[in-house]
Amino acid sequence: MIKLKKSQLLRFNKEKIKNKKVIVRVDFNVDLEGKKLLGIYRILKTKKTLEFLKEAKQIVLISHFGDPQKREEKYSFKNLIKDFEKILNIKLGFLEDYKKKPKEKFNLLENIRFFKGEKEKDINLAKNLTQLGDVYVNEAFSASHRDHTSITLIPKLLPFYYGFNFEEEIERLNNFLKEKNILLILGGAKISTKLPLIFKFLKRANLIFIGGAMSFTYLKAKNFEIGKSFYEKDIIQNLKSIYSPKILTPFDFVNQNKELVFLGNIKSEDILLDVGENSLNILFEEIKKAKAIIWNGPLGKIEEGFEKSTLKLVEFLAKLKNKKILIGGGDTLAFLEKKKIINKFKDVSTGGGAMLHYLAYETLPCFEK
């Protein structure tokens, strides 16, 4: 586990940012539902750091939005800057390019992925970006599993610190890694991205519940019929060797016709889209036995309205007392925000991939020298 040094933490270095120009890497990669912003929890979690930085001379925020391959209007931050100002209650200047001179106290650079070299770790881009500031602050925990220019190269060129939320995220994950009686609940589409975590927690957790579409790949590897449901063909062989009593999968599902179908009776035309209530009840009994629960990813295809099992899980967890519950993942956070239930949980990570990466490897690319 990584323990952040006091010298790396912003709260211990107030004098070193005073009257300085500060670059802050944030994660404003929001989801949109029409014109409505989802995923603003991450933005709100930057407020403490931005408030602290008011003693700096000037602040430039850097973030990505989506994964554009070129400059695309729909991924421009100029469409969202008014929303960000309202959420953060600050005036934001907008920089179309890193060559532009910031005019406001707080400024937002255009989508960093519009600039060639961000994903390729380009040292020239890093050097150009450092012209915007004297000091670098990483307050983008949720993007820190990516080995990109604005995450891992800029801090090699400037004095750098970790923001308040970043510090809290690492402390929280370290505390959960110390727990003995853990139930890991995994959902979402792809099991391939979560295999390192599964292998790690086969030794550490008491039980791993695999739900969502990722369960179909696992069941397919075990020669179960899954109909026309989504699965990852490329990793079937990798999963065939995994046999553990610690892994629990659903045994009943809701198909495209909203019918309940059981494992062993699934038809070739079935498309499985949600976890059935019988499997969910078994999961609830296992949750009662655990001391700590870590959950990442929805259990059903919530974007198509198959949200019943995910909502029931949220409601069940929200009522529990004397349990440590950690929740993370972009889709999961957006769902909690949409249902206005996110504030009922104490430990909610801003990260999805970053949370999983840290739990699996106990480090992040930004820590590597």
C-alpha cells in the first residue's frame, strides 16, 4: 500500500502555493443525459482543494472529457463551463489552447484530449503545459490509473502535491485493504478489466459476487447456456482455469421480455439483462455475514431500463448499520446521483478504474518514478 508523504500533501504546503500559478489536474469527465449533467459528484469533491488554492496567484484546471480522436464540438468544455461555474460557485476563464494567457483567477483549459500527445505521454506537450503554472496538483484520483501526459509527466517537471480528495481516496482504500471479512460485488459489462482484482481478492475476500454482463462471460467459460447475451470471447480460455468456492454468480436472470429465467433453462434466443430476485436474495444473505462490502458496477443493463436489481441492492445497502461499505465506478455513481441516494453512503469513491487498479495493485501509475 502507498502511504502519501506529508511533503506531497497540499494541506502541509500552504506557503509553497501562495502567490504561485498552479496547474490542477481534475476529472470533469461528466456524463450527459440530454443537457443534464450526471456524475457531478467528482466535481463537487474538488471544491475543498479549489477553496484552499484561493491564496495562489492563478489556477488552471486541466481535465479530459470523453475520448475524442480529434477536436469535436460535442466534447468541448466551452459547452459546459457555465455548468461548472454554477456547481463550483466560481468564475472560470476558458482557454482554447495552452498557448493562451489565462485572464481569470480560475481557468479551465480546453479538453486535454484535443491536444496531440496526451495519451501518448509526450514530453513536449508536458513541457508546453508547464508554462501554465509553477506548481502541479493532482486532484484527479479517478483518472490516475491512466499513464497519460497530464497525469504522470507534468509532476516530473514541476513541484507537485496531491489534493484533499486524492489524499482521502488513498486513505480510504488502504483502510478497506486492511479488512479481513470482505465481500466484493462486481458488475458492469467487461470482466477482462476486473480480472487482476478478482485474482487478488480470491486470496483476500471471503466471497466475490460477479453480476452484470460480466457474469455471462464467466458462465460461458463454464459451459452454461447464456443465449444471445453479451460476452467477451477473447478471455473465455483465461476463465476456464478459475475454480473457486469464493465466486458466486447469479442463477436466475431477467431476459429481454422481462421474464425470469433460470440457469440451465436459458433458451438460445434469450438475452439476459438483469439479475433475478432469487439470486439477489442469496446475495443479501451473504452481505449480512460480511464486515466490509466493496461494490463496483451495476448488476443489470441500467441504460436500457433494467435497473431493478441494482436499485434493490442500493436500497438494501443504504439500510445497513455497522458495515463498512465502499462504492465506486462511473456508472454506479451516476446511478446513485440519479436516484438521489448517494449521500446515504459514507465511503463513495470518485474512481472506477482507478479504484479497481489501486485495490488490485496497491499503486497507481502516478506514483511510479
